[in-house]
Amino acid sequence: MAQVPSKETIEESFHGASTRKVYKTYQNQFVAFCKENKSGLQASAKECTDFFQYLYSNGKSARTIYSAKANINPNPTRDAEAKRYVAGLQKYNKLNNLDEEKKAHPLSVFDLSAVMNAFAVYHPFVGALYRFMFCGCFLGCFRISEMLNLRWNDVDLGNDENRQYLSVRLRWHKKTSVEDDCQIYHLVDEKSYPCLKICGLYYLGVLQKSCSQISQDAFVFPHYTMLANGIPSVDWFEKYEQNHIRQCLQEAVQNTPYLPIGMSLHSMRRGGSFFRVFESKDRKFIFRELMAWCRWSDAKTLCEYLVTRSISNEIDPRNLLRSGRSQGDAITEKSTQILPFDVDSIATALYEKLEQSLPKPSKAQSTTKRQESIAVFLNQKSIPTARSAKDVWQRWFTADPKVGLRRPLKDFTKSIILSDKKRYSERQTIALAFSKYQNLAQFEAAYAGYTDSYAKLLHEVRKRKRSNCL
């Protein structure tokens, strides 16, 4: 019989390895602080707040101190004095414009291209590994920890009648429930940018052909060690560590003056989400689609990713001297000559030539899909009233935007259910009857005489439910 894990082992499994490492660091610092500055064996809340002040005086941010508060032992999270200190520190910094939280630099597609070019000096295997990793994070808006957990049975190259795609079975790093722990994604190439062609990358295709003996349980991004002869020694059953990737990214940034210093591993996910909504030329997402793709349950995270970008995006200081009005203001000797034609006549001639050469558009033109506001996709305030069994059937399985129903009733969240609990409970009861039939015609035949009115239908379903005749 297998040995039952201890309570401490199960509780520690709630956090990942990197999180446990950070928590252990806080605990060791707290113990060292008490040994050096305090006497006695028992630490109270006062010692904890003194430790927080020590961290703040050494340049730690309020967010770091808040994280340390919950993870030192003895745990002071329920103590009023410790909570008051941390809350006061946050308010003080906010009032005095101090300790602004630094978000990861949202990587642009051109920055990503520069990063990939920096990997050209590496060994071909290592360079291809990094290109595939960063391209996948950017295209899929994935976390780097989720990419590192991929195994060879989680990725596959597929084809349909239109194009090639990369199928990824992603195990979520931050999951809302244990049951929904993975999601299948199909990534396709962005033809407009060479650095975003993930399906044709050397790493995945060549390794699947040449390394046929690799186990399906091996990691896609394995740990490697560079030997003295410059050839990497690969351990397929140990995943690559984030610290090594972070160091490699920092080296690439330092060696490329074009890249900003504030770039981090999370820049791929932030930049990819912005690219997918505003910059992609092949397939742009609307806000609702991005929320579903990135597994965001509310619009708050969406706003943090799309709105909190650098102010210099509107006017990029890097290109002010290379482009702008100053290029057209220079006066030369040639520009002072009087020409027999003006700019308006040139523009008119070009327009006429282009109009003659272009084919006339057909009558049926595809309309551009307009970007809707975030407010449209917030939680439903109430469930629309149904007049007949047909309305209930259709709205249970499909959305009805004409009445404000932007998702099927069966997909309503808990918060929406609480806002209109009685009406949702009624439809749950009717849904039990729905589950017995394949289509609406069979349902109407079984409940003949009751489907013209919602009240009659509900009364009949409840009656049959009580008598176990559903």
C-alpha cells in the first residue's frame, strides 16, 4: 500500500516551487532578523512589524512586505497591529506617490523580433529552443511557467484544409478549480511577421523527426548543460528553470541597445494580449474573445493588460528624429525652383489612374467587425423573460443578443445566478425536461398543450418532476 502523504506535504502542494522558494526566503530573513535584533525565543506581532520596517528601510516595496506578512511564522495576518502597519504603508505610498508598482514591459512584435535575433549567437539547438518558447508565449499569451510544464505528448503539428497549426494542451498555472486544469489551444502562424511563424520553426519539426526515441513524458523545454566543447548535454526529464531563462533574456537585452531594460518573462504574455487585440493583421480578437482565451473571469485584468501601457506608445521617442515633420521642412536649392505643375494636379492624376486600374467592388461587401466596448461584456444583470417553451429552449442553448442575452443560460456564472436566482431556478427545472429530448419538436410533442405559455410549461414540468415522470 502506498504511503499516505502528510498534512504538511498536501498543504505545501497548494503553492508552486517558485512560490515556496520565495516564502522560505522571507522566513529565513525573519529568523535572521530576530536573532540579530531581538532577544528571546517567542516572536510577537511587534517583532513582525519591526521586521516589516526593516524590509522597507532596505528598499523593499509595499507589495513585497504584504507578501511577506502572510508567509512568516508566527503568522501575523490576523493580528490587528500587523495589518494596520501594512495598510498604513500602502496608503502612505499612495498619498505621497511613492512605490509605484512596476508592471512588466509590454513587449511589441518588433521587440520580440530583436530578442529572437539576439539568440543567433547561441548553439542552434539552444537558440531554436528559446525562439519556440518566446514565440509560443507571445502568440498564445501564455505564462512562461505554463510553457515550461509542456511535455511532448502535449504538443503536435496538425493540418486542415486551410493551413498548418500547432496544437498545445496547456496545463493552467493559476486555475480556478482542480477540474478545469487544462485547455487545448491551436496556434497558427502570423504571416505578416516572420518572428511569429511558430509552425515552421526548426525546434519542433526537426526534433520530432530526428529524435524518435524521446519519451512522450519528456519535457518540451528540457534542462541542458553546456559542455566544454560547446555542445549542450540535455536531460529530457528535468524541465528548464525560469532563472536560467531570465538570465538569458537579460543578456539579450543588455547586448541589444534597441530593447528596453524593463523587459521580463511576463512581457511575452502582456505584449501578446495587446498584439492580439490591436496589432494583429491576420486575426484580431475582440475583448470578449481575449478574456476567454486568457482565462480572465472579469474585465479588471483585461484593463490592466490593455490600458496600463507606456505613455510613450502614442509618441515613440526612439523615432522622433528618424521620422516626423522635420524631414519635410528642410529647404534645398532644388525646392526653390518653380515647376510647371503643383501637388494637387499630381494627386488628381494618380487618383484617376488608380481608379481605372482597380476592379470595381461587388455589391455584396463584407462589413468590418466593429470593436465593442468593455461594458457590453460585463455580467448580465437579469435573465430576460421567456414567453413560450420555444424561447426557453433556444435561450438555454444559444445566446439571444436582441434581448440582451449574450451567453446561453446554461453558461451563466455564479454571480449572474445570484442576481436573478428565482428565474434561473425555474429554467434549471425545465432544463431537466430538455435533457430527455434531442430537439425542440420532440419536446413540444411530449408536452403538447403546455408549450404556448411559459407558466403552463413550468407548472407541468414541476408536476411531472414531483411524480418522477420526467
